[in-house]
Amino acid sequence: SLDKATKNLIDGIMPDIIVIANAKASELMQKIFFGESEAEKIKLKRKTKCTYRLNGQKTEMIFSSMLSGQRALDTYSRSRLATEISETWKSRNN
């Protein structure tokens, strides 16, 4: 399935950061990598970032809405996203 292929791809690469810039895709990624019940907790707590761990490695997943188009982020939400990406990158590379 596409879910399994996605998980296998990320498990093989384990990048430092993944930014998922689509609300529906964010929900799907949460279910794929953290499971159904944990995805619900992430949603209820309105978390915008989670850490996926595998074999001593970790990937920060940052969740967002679309960056452009009719349902895009507003100016301040975009600024907060940029700050979160920057801070996450700095914390991973220090």
C-alpha cells in the first residue's frame, strides 16, 4: 500500500526534518508513523511537531496547512512555521 511504501521510504532515509505542508497529509503521516490512538492525541493537543524514532535515529515531523492557495496559512502562521523549522534545524545541528 502507499502507506507502507511511505513508511519504508522514510525509515530508509531518516531525514533530520520533514515538513508536511498539508492538513490532510499531516493527519495521514501521524497515523502512519505514530498509530491511530497517538494521532488522535496529537490532534487533541494541537501539536505541530513530533519526533519519530527508529533504531537510535530520529526525524522531526513538522505539521502545517498548505503554504499557498485558498486555504493557505496566514502571515503570522507562516512566520511561526518558519521559526519552528529554523529552531528545529538549529537544535539538530548544534
